[in-house]
Amino acid sequence: MEWSRLKARLLEAGSVRLSGEPADPYVSRSAAGPSAGTSGSLFFSTGGQRVRAGIDRTGPIEVVHRGGGEVDLIVDDRQIRGRLEPAALHCPRQAYITVSGTCIFCCRYCPVPGLPGRRKEVGEIVEMVESVADRIDAIAITSGVASSIEEEETYVLDVVAALLPFGLPIGVSIYPGPETPARLHALCVVEVKFNIEAATEALFLQMCPGLSWGAIWEALRSSVALFGKDRVYSNVIVGLGETDEDLERVMGDLAAIGVTPVLRPLTPAASLADRPRPSADRLLSLCETHERILRQAGLDPRRALTMCPACTGCDLVPGRDT
């Protein structure tokens, strides 16, 4: 089974059944996004490529841990040998840290507002990075909005300043204010990811009440001028009710201004818990469109240094998985 089809199948399933030897060192847990509050996830890799899958005792696909990270993936009557990759913090080879695990906004796909999250202290975050400094290549920062967009930005800037002495590339993904791109750039952040989340403005307004579609687009435009080509990203969720034509259009619009779109399959959660995950066939078809749009715009996710495009665990990434 070719890798892109296998990965699409795993993303469609969303979870695996973990059996065999104890695997606690290889289980990662999220404090933000739709996977927050779940029983954890693992990273399966083979041939230098990886995929992240949630852990569910009833999952249709099985991962059998043989010990020492060696596993067999059993899917659709096939057995594929691979490894479990340990997550440094949240994902392999990165300290990917959620600053505020709480949020005043209630995006319909996100469970964070309903969880008892908290904000990490700056010193605590520095200690977290110190604890994995010998096994990471980058630092990634994300955050909910604990009290206001402006206050969150100021706090994240303090976090970034405290992490600069590690000398590692830092990427940041937060909800942006008007000056966020310039302030992050002034602190030597190398990449930013401001997420438009939905393929159309109408869907965005349904899914993210209280947030501004236009403000995110403005932040993306100004970021490209500051950070340059292949250093500005935006998640677009697949499965909110959009059409493939909607996704093709928004990917083209993002690429046209120099932003690399990241297609993120929906993880059903919060008020969208009853929605289906996008099918493997749909993800593969969209990946072909995605790859063509990036190629025409001269954008290449393989150059990513931080955050989701560098990890590749949750998405089909053109050039990395194809």
C-alpha cells in the first residue's frame, strides 16, 4: 500500500487500537485543539514518513507494539512494519507548546472552552523546553485566548522572548491582532501560522462566532512581506460543510498571496462531534489539487522548519507524503 493512500486511510479512521507491550513513552496528549482532553495519540512512522493517530480501544485499525517502539500496523488485512516515534512535546523533534489551554471564544469544532485548562507560566515553559532540548530541532508556540486577543499576544511575546536563548527556530500560531506579525518578526520568530479555519467566510462566521475572517487574512498578507516565502501558513479544515470547489478556491487565494495552505481533516469534537471525518478518497483527491496549486505558486512545504508543516503528522502534505 503506497504511503499516501495508507496515511489517508489512517486520517479517515482517526484512531487506532493500541495493543502489545506497554507504550506509555510513545503516547502524546494535547492541551489545545480538537484532540484536547482525549486519551492521547501516537506517531507511527515508516520509511521516514509519519502519521498521528488517536488511541481508541474500539478503533478499526490496530497497532501492535512489539517493544522498544517497534510496531506492526494492521489495517485492511495488511500488516505494515514501522516504529512509534516519541513526541518531545506534543510531536516528534519539536517542543510544541500550548501557552493558554483555555479560550474565551467557542469555535464549534474545538473542545478547549469546555475544558478546565490553564495558562502556563513563562518559567514553566522555559523548563519544559529545557527538558527536551537535546531531542528537538524547533520550538512551536500556540495558544487559546485566555482573556483578550491583545493580552494573549503580549503574553505570548513574553514567552517567545524567554525562549530565544535556546537558539532554535521558533514558529508561532495564535489568533492575530493588527500588529501581531510585525511584533513576532521583531522577536526573530521564523514562521507564523494564522488559521482561517474554514473554506468560506460564511462557514467561518458559523464556526467561529466573535472572530474576524478579514483580520486573519490581513495578518496573513502582512506576514508574507515580513517572513517571506514558505514561512507563512494557514490551516483550512476539511469537513465543515464546504465543497471541494470551495477548498480549491481558498487554497488558490492563499497561495496567490504567498501563504501555504494546510489542509486539516476535521477531528469531530465539541458541537461537531457527530460529524463524519473526511474520507480517504476525498483527502487524496484534495491532496492532488493542493499539490498543483502549491507548485504553480512556487510554494514548498518541505522547507518548513516548525509547527504542523514540519511535523506532517495530522495532514497529507504535498511533497512530503506524495
